[in-house]
Amino acid sequence: MTMFEKLMPKSDDFFSDFEAQAATVVAGTKLLHDLLQDFTDVPAKCQAIKDIEHRADDITHRAFARLHTQFITPFDRTEIHRLLSRIDDVLDLADAAAERLGLYDIESVLPESRELAAVLVAQSEKMVEAVKLLRTMKKDPRAIIEACKEINVLENQADTLTRKTMAMLFKRGNDPLTVMKWKEIIDLIESATDRVEDVANVIEGVVLEHA
Amino acid sequence: MTMFEKLMPKSDDFFSDFEAQAATVVAGTKLLHDLLQDFTDVPAKCQAIKDIEHRADDITHRAFARLHTQFITPFDRTEIHRLLSRIDDVLDLADAAAERLGLYDIESVLPESRELAAVLVAQSEKMVEAVKLLRTMKKDPRAIIEACKEINVLENQADTLTRKTMAMLFKRGNDPLTVMKWKEIIDLIESATDRVEDVANVIEGVVLEHA
Amino acid sequence: MTMFEKLMPKSDDFFSDFEAQAATVVAGTKLLHDLLQDFTDVPAKCQAIKDIEHRADDITHRAFARLHTQFITPFDRTEIHRLLSRIDDVLDLADAAAERLGLYDIESVLPESRELAAVLVAQSEKMVEAVKLLRTMKKDPRAIIEACKEINVLENQADTLTRKTMAMLFKRGNDPLTVMKWKEIIDLIESATDRVEDVANVIEGVVLEHA
């Protein structure tokens, strides 16, 4: 089974879509973290992230198309639409960060960016957990709420880390264009962690309403 | 009939409001594109965009006021509110970009910015199409979904273009303040294309729920 | 009664939570304004803002927890969730601005930033007003809508001020890193004013639907 087969939804229901999307987010953010750990073969590594992002788009678009035709849905159509969109956003931003790493003639990696990417990976893994629990949300709503809370805690860590990284970047006597490039990359990774928090908020809302 | 008369809603219903708003977006984004094509008479051209933006605000505020008093609405009040707000956002951002072009002592136009503005104009024209189809959404929901999809495709183009433009900007040996100014202008135009995508998403949601 | 006691919700209902949250926003944004007026004892002043922000988080999290267990709510659970989240965002951004003022080795305060912070304080005070009127929204919906409109007017002022401040910053011959630091701080304060506008929009939506 290739990685891409592993990333396809297991069956034709929205819970499988959420799970497949979340799995692509973990795969993509791990590759971003790897790229920052070992900054070689940059174009190939960026391409690998983009490939996963395209795969994620396929999953999202197929799920959207099913929303139009399927008569009964497990919860509100608008909430399903929102959840699919927000999970999709996370990988878009991770991919945008990777693309800039490829485009901007970066010479050396800002060490703090690795730590930030690691928080994004940890958050994405928690998101997989939360999304898997959605199938049985009436049985154990508190477990989902708990996972969402942990995502929020990680988002706060990402926020603090981002501020410290920026302070470091300004202090180290880097040239302004280098600061600008890294500020953009750091902001994109941090925005990705914000979007995982948005996913957690949508999930929390769904649980509040339906469980 | 003056341009401003042409930009007024044809009658007192929300579909006319959406159409009038979308028409102001096309008019305003076209002026932004013209300004970038021919960077002369900058203050007058910026003022023309701001005038249209004020006209759009009038349309939006009148529509909001009607939302309070009108008993029956063609679909959910909250969705109408959201749609009016998101369309309004597009022109706000185009105007913000134009204003910065006027304020920042820009000496010469970044060529790639014209291409990005052209994508925004194309998207705005698709938005007019989608908004016009809303009146008869039950008759042909797929045509609306199709227009929304094309808006999303254009947004992806804008995204790619933005990244390439930024890479160019860093490579060309511009001074840091010039890079910063253009980064902000480019980001604003790109955000405008994101807001058109938001409009498409709201419209898609309305169609999913009501058509 | 200490300041922190004053900032606690008066009783166990969501209206008290909104009021307590809004009071923390006023307290926090006033401290931000004070810090910009008198840029001494910076670490202590930043810490005071962070303390209020933590207090606000406590209020928000307790209110979220109650949303799970309380059977009857004064209006839609999702709207309550959204309102709690958006009010919380305002202070997060004000705190982020203050934190950067502490972290970035700022030598002297950009005078225009004080004016912008003053607009944020004025907006926050209007938000307190709007939030207090929510208890009796059926009695006087127009007063709430009026307060929301004034918040929007102030947001427009903040927007204009931000653009002029940025133009000034570029013109004054500041070094690029200084421009970058202040651009970030100004953007954060401006985003805080955007979030107050979001709060106003959520409130307007609630009033449209329930009053």
C-alpha cells in the first residue's frame, strides 16, 4: 500500500473524510518539520508536501461534492462544510510555508522554526484523535472536549514561541530582508496552528450541539 | 445615467443589494487595475476608488437597515448579513491597496501587481455572475456552484502569483522599505481575492441549504 | 475589593460572563494605552496586562465549561460560544502588542500608536455598553444596534489612523527593522479593533435573531 493509498478515505462517509484529511495534515506537517531539520534536497521535499496538499484537496472536493447529493448527513451540512474547510486550511498554510522555504533563497534555517513546526505536528496528531472520536461523540463527548483543550494549549505554546522567535530574529543582527522572509514563514506556521485551533472550535461547537 | 446611478440597487430587495454591491466591486477593482497599468494622476484615481467604496458602504448599510425592518427575507437573516459583509470586505481591501499606493511615495509599479489585480477583476466578474444566479437558485443550483468553483480556481491562481511575486521582489535587490511597502500592497490584493472566495463559500452554503 | 475581584463575574449567568470579559478588555486596553503614554517600567506594565489576560482566560474557560452542563441558555449555544471567543480575542491581541513592546528593544514610542490605542479603549467601552444591554435586548434592540454602529465608526477611524501611521513610519527615515517592529505592533492593535467590530457583528446577529 503506497502512502497515497493510505491517505485515501476508508469509506464513503464524512467521518472517513475528516479522518483522511487529518491524516494528510499529519503527513504534510511532518514533512515540513523534516525539511526544517534537514535543509537539503529542498525542491524535492517542497514538491512532496505540495503533492500531499493536492491529495488533501481531492479529498476535500470529493467530500464537498457528496454534500450536494447525499440526503442524510451525520450533522448539519453547514458544520460539515466548515469542518472540511478548516482542516483543509491547515495544510494549505503548511504548504505555503514550505513553498516559501523553496522560493526565498534561504541560506540557513532559523533553529526556532523547528520547534514551532514540532508543535504544529503535535497539534495535528491531537486533531486526528479528536476527529476519530467524532464517530462516537454521544458516547464520550468529554474525551473530544479534552482533545480540543489540548489543541488550544498547544496553540498557546505556538503563540509564545512565535513571539520569542521574532524577538530573537530582530536581536541577532540579521539583515532586514532575511528578517522579513523568516517573519513570513514563521507567521504562516503560526497561522497553521491557529487553524488547528479553529478546527478544535468547530468540533467543540458540533459536540455542544449534538452530543 | 451617471456611473453612480448605475451602481444603485435596481429595487428594494436583497438580491438587488447583492447585485449592486458586486457591481461596485467590479467597478472598484477595475479602477485599481487601471491605476497599476497607468500610474499617473494617482491621487485622483485613488479618490475615485474611495468614492466607489463609500457608495458600496451606503448600499451595505441600507441593506443592513432593511434587514431590521423587513418581516420576510428570501433566506436566513444571518446568511444575508454574512453575504452583505463579505462582499463589502472585498472592496474595502482593494481600496486599502489603492490608498497605500497613494500614501507610500511609490516610485514605480511592480509589474506582477498588475497581473494579480487582473485576477481580482476576473474573480469579481464571476462573483457578479454567481450573485445574479441567486434569484433563481432553485432552478439551477449547479450553475451557481460552478461559478463558485471558478472563483476558487482564480483564488488559487492569485495565491501562486503572490508567492512568485514575493520571491521576485526579494531577488531583485530592492531596498527593504520598498519590499515592505509592496509586500503590504500585494498582501492586501491577495486578501481581497481571499474575501471573494469567502463570498463564494457563503453562496455555496446558502445554495446547499436552500436550493 | 481588589481589581481582580472587580473583574470577576457577578453571578453565574452568561450575561455576567460577557460583562466580566468586556470589563477585562477595558482594563487591559487602558493599561496598553498607559504603557504607550509613559514608556517606563515596561516589564512590570507588560506583566500587568498579561495578568489581566490570564484572568480573562479564566472567565472564558469557566463560561465554556458551563455551556456544556447548563441545560437552558439565554440564546443559541453556538452564538454564546462565538461571542465569548470573539471578546476573548480582543484582549489576546492587545496583550500580544504589549508583549512585543516588551520583547523588541523598543527605544522610543511611535506617537501615533497612542492615538490608535485610545480608539481601542473607546471601542472597548462601547462594547461594555452593548454587552450590558444584551440582558434586556427585547426591550430596546435599537440601543444595542446603535452601540454596535458606533463601534464600527471607531473601527473605521482605527483603519484610517493605521494607514496614516504606516505612511509616516516609512517617511521618517526609520531603519527597516524599526519599521518592521512598529508595523507589527500597529497591526496587532488594529486587529484588536477589528475583533471588537467582530464582537459588534455577533451581537447584531443575536439581536436580529432574538429581539
